[in-house]
Amino acid sequence: MDSCTVSAPLGSAIMVPSGICGDHGMCVGLSGGGFRCSCEAGYTGQYCHENINDCKVNPCQNGGTCVDKVSSFQCICKEGWEGEICATSK
């Protein structure tokens, strides 16, 4: 369930709309009011809508091309190289 109850002034409470944290997050009510989204692995941002770019650190070696995936990456190796990060000579 992606909705949560958030404390409001004067002892009342408000319900944060279902779906506010998208398909990749869960709403968490904070003490003192407010909420935050707790994101699944591979996602970030205030509402968990941003896929983390696992290629940002350039993990592929020897001229390999990085393809970003959710919580992972794939290296497309140049001719003559193989392995998860193109580090092994064929």
C-alpha cells in the first residue's frame, strides 16, 4: 500500500494520496508531520521516480559501452574483450 497517515497540527492527521511515491517507492509518515518516500533499490529522488544511473562511474573497461539497467548495468565489450566489465582479454 502506498499511502500513509501524516500528523497534522492540533492532533489531527491527514492521509497522503496513494501513489505519491510512484511504482518504486513507499510512503513513510514522519513524526512531527510530513512524509518521505522510501525508494526501492535502483531508484532515487523525492518521489522515487528517478532510475539511478549505474553507468555514471564508467564501470566498463577497455572501451566497453555501458547500458544502464535498474540496480545494475551491462557492458557491451569491444572486439577482443569479455567479462562483466570487459576486463578479460579473449
